[in-house]
Amino acid sequence: MNKNALLFLVLGAAILAGLFWWLQPQTEPQPVPSPVTASAPVAAAPAAREFSGPPPAQGFEITVRNGQRVSGPGDIEVHAGQNVTLKITSDRDDELHLHGYDLHLTLHAGVPATLAFQAAHSGRFDYELHHAHTELGTLNVLPQ
């Protein structure tokens, strides 16, 4: 091996060692525990309570033009026990029908209408424009 190759090899190893040292993660010094002294007992933090009430309400806005959903979710997913609000605006008079729950909502052209209910039954339920017989989407109610 000639002198230049050996010098190049040594210099490369030194650069790699320097980069390794410079880029290694820094560790923080561990705090030293303080000595325990006698004092009044410390009250324990209250145990975390599990929320047992119904999940928060869910609201959805849907816009219908020419008998078709043009905005808002096609698939609505909620949990059983949740309060659900559907706000529907249609450009035509019709009636919204939520299958499975057998809920109906009269729709007047250009006037927002609201259907509020509790998702008491889990399953998959279609919602449609009743008179136009047009499916708008699906309500998926997951078990609690």
C-alpha cells in the first residue's frame, strides 16, 4: 500500500470517529433523589373515573340538489346511545326517511330542516328522499 492510500485511510477513519462522537445523542444527567424527611402524609390523587354517560352528540349537514346529495357525508358513523342531529337542505320539497328508526322529516325547498334523535339501535340504516325514492347515504351505529 502506498503512502497516499494509507494517509487517505487514516484521515477517513479519523473523520468518521469525529462525526460519530459529535453526532451521538446527548444524555441528560439523572436527578439525584432528595432525602426523605418526616412530614404530614400526602393525600393520594383521586382515582380516575371512567366516563359512563352517553358519548357527545354528533351533528351532520347534508345538502341535496336535483334529488342527489351534493355535500355532507354519505356514510355517517356514530355509537349507540349518541344523540345525532341531521340538518338537511334540499332544493325540492320531499321527505327524508331514516330506515330502521322509521323517522320522517318534511323538507321544503331551500329551507334547512333538522332531524334530531338518539341512536338507540346499532346497525346499518339507509336514509333517503322518500318521495323521490333516492338513497342519500347510510347511518352506521356502532355498539357501545
